[in-house]
Amino acid sequence: MADLLTITDLHTEIRLSGATVRAVNGISLSLAEGECLGLVGESGCGKTMTARSILRLLPPGGMITSGAIELDGTDLVQLPEELMQQIRGSDIGTIFQDPSTALNPTMTVGTQIAESVVVHKGADKQAALARAIDVLRLVRMPEPERVVGQYPHELSGGMRQRSLIAAAIACEPRLLIADEPTTALDVTIQREILELLDELRRDLGMAVILVTHDLGVIGGRTDKVAVMYGGRIVEYAATRSVFATPRHPYTEALFDALPELAVKGSRALYSIPGRPPDMRTESAGCSFAARCRYAQDWCSAHAPELDGDHPGHSYACFFPVSSVFGGGQAAAAIPVSAWLSGHDPSPRRSPAADGNGSSSGPLLRVTGLVKDYPVTAGLLRRKVAAVSAVADVSFELAAGETLGLVGESGCGKTTVARLLVGLEQADAGSIDFAGTDLTQLSTRQRRAQATGIQLMFQDAFASLDPMMRVRSILREPLLIQKAGRRRSHRRQVNRILDEVGLPADAADRFAREFSGGQRQRLALARALIQRPALIVADEPVSALDVSVQAQILNLMRKLQRQYGLSYLFISHDLSVIRYMADSIGVMYLGKLVEVGPAEAICAAPGHPYTRGLIDAVPVVTADPEAAQFGGGLSGEPPAATDPPSGCRFHPRCPLAQEICARQEPQLQPHSAAGQFVACHFPLEEAVSSPPPAGAADLPAAPSLS
Amino acid sequence: MTAFLARRMLQAIAVVILVTLIVFTLLELAPGPDRAAVVGTAAHSQFLVQYLSWLGQVLHGNLGVVSAGGESVAALLATSLPRTLILVGFSTLIALAVAIPAGIFQAARPSSVTGHGLRVLTYVFYSMPAFVLGSVLILFLGVGARWFGAEGPQYAGLGQVITDWRDLTLPVLTLALGTIAIFARYMRSAAADSLDEEYVEAARARGADERRVLLRHVLRNSLVPVVTLLGLSIPQILGGALVVESLFNFPGVGFQIWQAAQNHNVPVILGFTLVFGVGAAIGSLLADIAYALLDPRVRYARA
């Protein structure tokens, strides 16, 4: 196969006032027709700027300073803008990260898909819209004739991403650039979108560049991988060999930071210390040396070349790993290094063994919690319907333990969090916290008494006042509660900063001066300063890179041990939940469908929905067979304004029978391990048990497929 | 959409009723003879009865008389309001026609010479009061160059007023330049925000050229805040008309109010205030409707 795309020694700079960021610092790669390349790395490593350079759509001040990008022999770098416009959208299609911002809200979906057809093929409006319908059908959009006339806000997240993909492939491009195409989506939809991309690549013979921070997305779907760090490619090889024997310490560290690969959640995740390099300054040596666990003096003085000791696998490192640690092992089996063993050897403590948890009962007992949001319509804003956000949810949480709440967007997990901390009032049910029913308290009483529950927001930056210094942010809860003297506040602030691993001088800075991970540390510090017994953490790591995510998760576990904290840990990511939680609650459309010990649920889920969620988690493997494994969930949850009758999951359930639509299943004891499942046909532990009639597509365990 | 419109309509009516109530209360505070001139025979009954009787008269077009036995306020309004509408209408149309492209241009080419020039100009006009701007224009273009008349059209017939472009130009221009400055600044910031959006990036990645990006993607999205501004600034524009009409001796609504204020003619002031209030309510209603037409999300959320 001839190479479709060849990038040679590409340098891209972004000139800001006062500094120049070397965003892409001499990368070379090539891509054959129909091939799929994964571009991986932390945020700020230059992977998006590489993609933007190919499109020649750089941010203000950005320019390609040297190098060549040849598409089919034409050097795009030298092309005049008018000719480049003819290539964008026709030869190169692009998919963006966030389908909710990448679609114009005031234009119909059809017009946007048809745009490239109008621009490049000179089609008239009718012909272009007809083409849009065809392409929508290609991306398996239900009712394409209707969708072309709809506006983006009328579509769900997954359908918006399908529309964006349709817009990208409308002119059948030969190269598709997908920049984090699934990061903003639920894990269940992520799988469908990735499979769709695979299928389109095969059918249309496109080459694909998949830009992502998620190794799970890359594995099994890409032919080769380029790992980027500090604007350079540090490892470049076939996906199979990178996953089997990662040679660069950075690649290895990325694998080690994955919670999926943590063994039963019993050890601390490896987190890469420090932060990505400052790309404004040129370092003499290896840019990763400062964070590398194997770095020698030599590394910071000399820059390694991207070089391979055998063809097809190149890396830029003087002391490659795997050769040291017995190469040839699967990534999942990378030995826990000596560095780690001294770091956090203690296994997950059980609260009973701790002697801390009083035997008087759980710290938190939620019973029959209900929250509806009214939907109004018409002239007089009569209430015509209700969004059933939380419907009869009950669970318990013991002191010092972590309950993980998992489910797709819109399942009501954030509403549960808001109800617990008092940001919303429950319509029914009780929240017993340390012996008091919080729902019976007045707002004033609650403010005085409920300091024991604190909230960590999903978007740490948005939750920190940009005009306040960190000291004021952290002191605010103390002032509101009139806790202690002002003089002691200073001491408390300094101490809490130290506990969350921030320097003392952080107190005098503003939130914007911190990185994403540090901001989440600040959010944790603010939640901790009142010494709560329970922290409700709503997606605390979902916006973070894997390596930073590992730091925050480790920190949260360290503080939990230190203070006997309980966490209600909300996430859509089962691998993170599994790493953090003692018990798991699975929510679907406002209902708790399964609850029980984390290990038991992950090993043998009882509810078909839990099974689907587990199957949807990308497997970190280079094996296409394992990555392609079917099952998982199809479709998206229906609107909560009109939840399905009976079991709310039945329209998507592979096992659904007639009774499921009629009768609502209650949570029933499922296994000896203490699992509770709300299902008429719970999954047995043994997969071989005969499924009920009409359930031929029962998802099987991966090992059997 | 129908429910949305109906609700907005009801709100506008409620606002208008409130305006009449406030105007009437002000009337109560007015000295006796003035009140009698407006309220007429009901002057000695209860407040509510008085109000309803006055409202009934207003609805029949009776806003009182300018002076005892003289012209009615309604008649004065009928001759002056169309003139003001001509002035305000022309200047607003010109303002939009200039400000929208100018704002988009500034957003698309912020560091070009023209972009900087436009910014300086909008700042100058933005910060210059209408009476200064008008005087300068009169001095140079009217008295100095003698291109245009230094006084607004003085004809009685509306047709003659419209066709008298020589006298109409300077008042329209004075009002328009100030309005352009306001709108262009809003348009620039709205278009700059819109240009930063990822959907613009996505359109470029589909091969859309700059022209297509600006006209198809940026224009409509950045019109949303400007349309809101337009609806809300109708009172300000009318206020500007007050100054301009006085300056150019143009007998529109503003001119009459100015005269009435100087003569303490309460019936005229109140009658015209009522009209301004209704105008503001209608302006805000129209802005809401245009907003809903431009942004489908509004239609969806409030339908």
C-alpha cells in the first residue's frame, strides 16, 4: 500500500505575546490508505496540534514553521489557503470532541451535513439534503428523513456525534481525523461510536487518525500507535507491539496509571509525578526526564532520538523499559515496580477491622428517595409531566467506606448527590445521616448541622470563584459556619493544603493559576476543611488525564484511611468505580437496579444493565478480537419525562419478557455476597444457565466469545 | 411557539396596563387645572373610578387637550408621531445596515487597519453626545459645506418630509451615528464569541471559506444578542430623537415633549409618556419574537 499521508519533521509553533509555544516539535509519521493510527498522550502533549496542523486550522498565532505534510504527494504546508479549503471536508474529514459545541445551534443538522457537499460538489440544496439523508443512514441514525430537519438541541449526545460523523464523511474523505471522538460521551455510546468508525473505515476505505488520551480506545482498533510527549513522538510502532512491550517509560507509565489494570483495587495506581513540560522553553535533554522513574543524569543532558532497535518499533529513550523488566509481557502483567511497593502497600482496609466504625449502624441511610422535576407547558405553565430524576432510591453507606454510584448520563446520580448535600429538596424519602433525618430539617438547621457532608463538584474550576484567592476559598466554609477563630483559620488552611499535596504558597494564588489536577486538589481541600464524615464526589476525575486521575484517586484513598472518611463516589466510569468503591450502586433512569459489594458486582453482575455497562468498558488490549467483542448496550436511555412502564430498562434489555413491561421488579437479594438486584430475570453466576426463551442475544462473558 | 407568543403578548399587555397606572398616578400628583384638563368630569370621584374612566377615554383616543379649548393631545400626537417614526426608522435601518457588517468585520479582522479604524470611530461616536455630534454635523456639512439643510424638514405633509432628503439627512445621520456605535460594539463582541465556537472550527474543517463561515454560521448566531439590544434600546433611541429633534427644530414627538416640558404642559407630557411606554413594551415584545425566530433553542425551551 502506498502511503496516503506522510509527515516529515513537522514543527508547529504558537506565538503568544511574550512567549512561543513549541506545540509540535519535529514529528514524522506516515499512514497508508485504510490504515488507522492512534495518537496518544496527556493533554498539552501536542496531539491535537498535530491534527490541527494537518488541517492547517491552527489557533490564532499558530503556524507551521518547518516540515512537510504530504497527502498523496501534495505538500499541504505549501498549499495556498484556497486550495487547502478544497481539501478540508473533501479529502480530509474531521470529527470533533464535543458534539454539543461542534454543531451550530441555529442550523438544522441536515444543512450542516450537506454543507461540505454544497461546498465541494457544487450540489444544489435538494441534492445535498438527499445526500445528507443517505449519510445519516450510513451512520445508522434512526429516522434520517426526520433528523435532517431537526436542530442539534433536539438530538441526544450520541445522535449528535453520529450527525458530526455524517458531516465528516459526507464527501467520502480518504483521511478521517477524529479528535477525542468519544471523550464527551457515555461509555455505552462510546463503544457504539467506535464500532461505527471501524465499520466506516472498512466500508469506505478511509485512513483514520484517532486522537485520544485513552489507551482503551486505541487498543484493538488501531493499526499503529504514536505516543506523544512534549510535542514529540516518543514511541511509534504497531499497536500490538506497543501494548505487548512498551519501550518508553512514558508509555509504560500511561499503562500503569489505568485503573482498569489495577489488580482488584488493592494497590495504589501509578501516577506520573509532576506535570507535562513547559513547551515554551527548549530543554537540552529528554523532555520526560524530570518525571521519569528510570532517568539518569545522562537523560537531562542529552536528547534521545526516535530510534528503534528492531524495525517497526521506534522509541526515543536511552534506557528503554521492558528490556529491563523482562520484555514480552502483556501490558496488564507489567510487574508492579519496586517504586510502587514502598508507596502504598496496604490493602484496602475494611471498616470493621479498622475499629473506627461504630456498630450502631451505617453513617448514611437513604430510604425511598424521590425527586421529580415538573415540566410545564401552555399559556399558564400548567404542570403537564414530571421528569422522574430519582425514583425510590435506597442505600446505606458505612463509616469509612466508599459507595460508587454508576450509570449513564441522565440516570439521576448527580441528583442523588445534590439531594444528599441539600442543594435540592427531596419530594419523598428520608436521608438519615449520623442519626438525623436531614429531610426533616429546615434550611437553617440543616446548614448548621449538616457540615458532615461535603460536595466535590465535577468541574472543579467552575466551582472555584475566579476572583477569590485560594486562602479565601478555603476559609469561606469556616466563616460561614463561624467555626473557630480567624487566627486559627490560617493554620487550618495551611494544613489542609499540605494534606492535599499543594505548596503553602498556593494560598495566595488564584484558581486559574493551577492545573486541572491541582484544581481538583483544591476542591478536595475545600470539602475537607470542615472535617466532614462523608464527601459526595460527583465525577471528580472525569475531566482529568489518566496520569492525573491516578494522583487524585490515590490522594482520595490516602485521606480516607487517614480520617476514616466515607465517600459517595459518582462516576460513569466503572473501572474508576471498581478501583475506589467498597460497594457499588447501579442507577438507570432514576432507579437503583443493582447494589452490592464491588467485587461481587464486577465479577458476576446480576442485572442485565450492569452486565451491559461492564461490557462497554473498553478493554485495554491490542487484540482486535477482544476489543470487538459484542454485547454491551445499544441505544440510549429514553427520556425520563415518560419512563417506560414496569422495569424502566426493559426496552433496551436483551432478556426482556412480557412481564417486564407490566410489573416493576423490586430489589431482591441476589447472591450470598450481599448483592441486591431489581430484575425479573437476574443473570445467574454461571453463564451457561439456559436463558429465558426469546433471549438469544444474551451477552456472554468475554472469555467465552 | 404559539403558547410562547401568547404568553409574551399577555406580558406585554400587563406592562402596558402598569404603564397607564403609573402615568395616571403621576397625573394625580399634578396640579388641579392640569388634572382637570385630562381627567375631565370624573375629577371628584374615587381613584379607581377616575382611573378606569381615564383609561376608557385613552382607549377612545382622548388624551386631553394641549391647552384649554385648544388642540387635543391626540391630534398633536397624530401629527408628530409619524415624523419621529420616519426619523427613528430611517436612522435605525441605516444603523443596522452599517453596524452589522462593521461589527462582523471587526471580529473577523481585529488587527487590520480597517478594524482598528472602525473601533476608534465607534468609540468616538459612542462617547459623543447627540447634541455635540449634531452641532458638529450642522457646522461642517450644513452651514459650512452647504450640502445639507441645517434644519429638519418643516413641511406639513409626510410625503414631503420623506422626499426632502436634503433636510432629512443630518438629523437621521446624527441619530444613526450614535446608534451605529452602540450596535457595532455589540455585534463585534457577539461575532467574536461566535467565531471562537467549535462549530465555526467544524465548518472550516468541512471546507467552508471565510465568507461562508461569516454569513452562514457567525451572522445568525451573533444577531441574537443584537436583536435583544435593539428591542431594549427603543426607549434610548426615542430619547436620542428628543435631542435631535430639538436640535434640528424638527416637530416630532421629542420636539413636542421638549416644548411641553419647558411650558409645564402636563397633559402633553403624560400623553406622550404613555405612548413611549407602550412603544417600549412593543419593542421588547418584538425583540422576544425575533429572538425566538433566530434561535431554535428558545422556541424549543419555551414552547
